[in-house]
Amino acid sequence: MKTIIELITEEVKEAFAQKGYEEKYGVVTLSNRPDLCQYQCNGALAAAKQYKTAPIKIAQEIVELLQTSKNIKEISAIMPGFINIALSDEFLAGYLNQMKAAEQFGVEKEKNPKTVVIDFGGPNIAKPLHVGHMRSAVIGESIKRMLRYTGNTVIGDAHLGDWGTQMGLIIAELKKRQPELVYFDDSFTGEYPKEAPFTISELEEIYPAASEYSKSNPEFREEAKNVTFQLQNGHRGYTALWNHILEVSVSDLRKIYDNLDVSFDLWKKESDAQPYIPDMIEYFKKNNYTRISEGALVVDVKATIVERMKLFHPDRIIYVVDKRQDLNFEIVFRCARKTKLVEEDTQLDFVGFGTMNGKDGKPFKTREGGVMRLEYLINSVNEEVYRKIMDNRSMEEQDARKVAAQVGLAALKYGDLSNQISKDYMFDVDRFTSFEGDTGPYILYTIVRIKSILAKYVDLNPVADLTEILPASSANEKALMLELTKFNEMIYTATQEIAPHRVCAYIYDLANSFNSFYHDTKIITEEDKKKQSSWISLITLVQDILLTCINLLGFEAPERM
């Protein structure tokens, strides 16, 4: 289904062509002065230069031709050559009825859908998730959902950091603390225990302790390096311990990601790329892609790209990472192309995100000055929402806790995603959890309000059939209709630009338009049943589009608040 701007543009382009001008000048855009008109065309200004005539003359010719259009209510030429357009009420209502009937409200799937791998996790094994992990998870999940909505096959990868010296440090520290463990007995040939010899809490304490100890104990540091080498070369006991570390860590990670409503199709690890390295190095040597630097063979590329190309043959790979890694990814992408590890038309994208800062403008910390664990941040937001619910509403504690978790997640995700990805932003729990203003809770409150109206209508009219949406009967109703028509264009732009903040901006405007309409319109007590049914059809469409958008952002709405 074409966007409403595409339909109007086609008509205006045809008018330019009929008057002997190139149709390219007939492009229509949203008005930058909505107080004057809904849409505008500035093509007469550019055409005047080519055709050496006054722009107002060209504009007047186009306006004269389109005066009789059934799709346009008002059209005028304004000095020096602007064309202002307002749609007919019938055309606007008709377009919304088409949206209601169409799959995905008329959003067209990609004509050439792509296979996309998106890397948006990046947690390290044996370390707790902290607030720095939130942005990659929240942003990546939304991008994944947006790309799927437009018809692409999207594979989300957590890509765990499970290789290198950190594993050696953990195993060496375990050996120091519990040398009697069977994993350290090289003569042992039996089955290793199925249960890990540590809990996630113990594991998370072991790594920082080992790291700190290694700084002042060179013997221990060398032991950790030796353990790392043996692990990477298949040491049986160390491999069993490493599997325990993975199992315990991933189990804990899944719980926290579940609380964020973030999911991955793959839980790939750095170690999964290990088998590809020998062949990759041989390939680089054979094709003169390697160089010697300070006695070392240097290969400036990641083996993970090799693995992804072999396993999924993606058309596109997206990395959602801290923007400070920009140079690193630029080098990796250049090398991947130079060495022909990816095909010429494979798209490689680095989506760099800014920092979440505290009210002091510095990276978000705990009161003690440390990096806050992500689960603590989630809990603190949920508690603040719970407090506000209990202070202002009558609700059972169990219900309030459930609603607080849903609203808290909306507050957290909307607060993050409403900012441009690359921008730093200030985390303000009071503002993010407010039920008023540009916040997640405000969006959810609007949805719950619509749900309540629809439920009342069904109670009063259990067998009523909904009619089609009728032409607007008030300025606020027309404004709401116009906001709805922008959905398709917004989805296209947000997906092309990889910009979830555009979804946030859209639903905030839509929620505001609905609430203005709601306060101006007595829906439930309206005596004209046909008009009432039209309004119910209209706000049902508003609800469905809002629900679709918050799903793309990664959160859901409760039944009541």
C-alpha cells in the first residue's frame, strides 16, 4: 500500500507534467507550517530556474489544475511559489479504512528481503551485566524487530566473550583455592561432575579477585597465561571447567535478558570462531594479506566474520557497539573487504551508541562510585514505578508489582530509545517513570485509556457492528487521522535509517493527538450511533498502531494502570 505522501506526490507530479514541466518538481512533503497547511510542494521554485519564469506563475498553474481533485480540499499558491495542500476529509477517511483492512496497516515488505546478522550482546562470561550492557541490548532488540517487521530474515547473536586470558585467570584462581578438584588431576580419566563447583555469585567474585591478584604476582600471571594456552589447546580438565563457567554464566544472563524482553537466536561465543582461524591464516598467507610486525604475523580481521559468512551467507551484518569502537570497526570492515572475506555487495554496518550518563553528566555510577549492575538498575526503576502506582491508585500489591514491571520496562526502554542512538543521554529515573510527558509510562497510559473505552463500548453494545471510519467532524479528529496516516512513512524512514527514536517520536505525537481528541469528544455518551461506531473504529486503529509500535520498541502494555 502506497503512503499517503506517495499518492499525493503522484497527483502533483502528473499536474506538473500536464503543464509541460518535468514531473520531478512535483514532490510533496509534510508541511513545515502545519498551522497553514498539511502538505506542501516547493517544486515551482526549482522549476522556475530551468524554465526561466516566475515561480508563482508555475505554482498558480498547478493549483488551477488541481482545484477539482477529489483528494484535495484546499490548494493554494503562496508567494514566492509555494503550493500549500490540505486533503479532503473523504480521502483521509478512505485512506484510514484501507490501512485498517490491509496487512500491517499497509506497510509493504521489502521487495528484496535480506538475511541480516545483528550482533548486539557482547557480555563477558563470568562477569555480571552492568548498565553499559543495557544500550546494546535494548537498541539491538528494537532494530531486530524493525527489520523483521519489514520482511527481512534477521539473526540476533549475543556473541559472548568467553576466550582469552580472563578464562585462564578464573581457572588459575580456582586451582589456587581448590587444588583438590578433579579437574586439576591430569591422571583422571573418568566423567567429570555435571554440577559446577561454584555458583554464579562465587564466579562473579573470582574473576576480579584473580585479576587484582595477578597485578602484583607475576608467577600467578604466568600460570594464568599457561592455563589459557592449555585450554585453547584442548586440556580436558580445563575444558570441562570452561563448560561449567559457560553454563552457569549463560543461565544467569538469560534471566536478565528475559527481564529486559531481549532475546537472541544465537548464543555464539568468541571460541566458536577458533576452528576457522587456521584456514583463515593459511588463506591470508597464500594471498599475501598478512604482514610481519615486530616478529608477529599480523592479520587485521575478525574470524567471526568468516564464521558468519560460512554459516549464514548474510546480505548484511550489523554491529551494535559503543561508538568509541568506531575506528576499530572501520579497520575490521576495510580488512574484511580487502581480503574478500565478504562479497562486494555484503553490507557491513557499525551502529555506535552513546553513553548513558547520570544527572552529573558523567557515565552512570552507583552511589559508591562503582558501575551499577543491570539487574539493580531494572529493580530500582520497577520500585519507583511501584511506589507511584501505590501512591496514586488502589491496586492489590501482586497486581501492582506485575504492572510496575511492565511499566518500568517501558520507562527504561523508551527513555533510552527516544534518544538518537549515537547521542549520550542523561538517565533520570524521576522523568523516565513519569506518567506525563514524553515517556514510556505516558504511552502505556494512553493505550490503557483506549482499552478502557473499548471495553465500556462492548459492555454497552455487545452485538454492535463497527462501521467504517467516517470523515472527520472536528479539528482534533482530523489531526488524529493525519497522525495515523504517517505510520507507513515513519516505519520506512526508521528502518532505512536504523532509528528507533523515530518510532518513539511518532507514538508520542500520536498519543498526544489521541488525548486531545479524547478530551474534546464524548465517545461513550454520543447518541449518534453511526458517528460513535466510527469513532470506535478510529480509536481501535490508534490502539493497534500504538501496540505495534511499542512491540517494535520491545515492551508491552498492561490491561490497566
